[in-house]
Amino acid sequence: MPESRRAWIPPSSDPKTDMLMQLAKAVASAAAALVLKAKNVAQKTEDSALQTQVIAAATQCALSTSQLVACTKVSTTPHLASTETRSLSFL
């Protein structure tokens, strides 16, 4: 993801928290690369059913990665964690 599109997250005083955010960002970068490769694979096949499956899998990967990053941000931001946990308790 381009640097200009990334949300700024202030560094914490806890090295474990910082590491968790760095790892989540690394997963997001790898997932973005995977989605681009999947798009290329889908474009190269003439089988529309296969194209649909590849695109659906890439979309699910992107959505799951987005959820991972969002959860990581919430869990590493103490004043948000208790509020978000209450609002997500229905899940």
C-alpha cells in the first residue's frame, strides 16, 4: 500500500505492541501482493468459473487482512480496546 494511504499510528511505549503492529502491517503488505498476483492469474485464464473463484479468494483474503489490521489497532490502543470490545460483543 502506498505510504500516503496508510493510517498513521503513534508508536507505543511497549515493544510488544509495536512488534504486533509491524507484523500486522507485514501481513497486509504480503496480502496486497497476493491479491495483485491473483488478479493477474484470473486475467490469464479463459475459464470464467475459475476467474470467479480466484477473484473471490483474493477478495476474502483482502477482507480478512483488513480485519486483522483493524483488530490489531484496537487491541494495541488501550483507550479503544474496552470500547470496541463492548461494541463487538455481539459477534
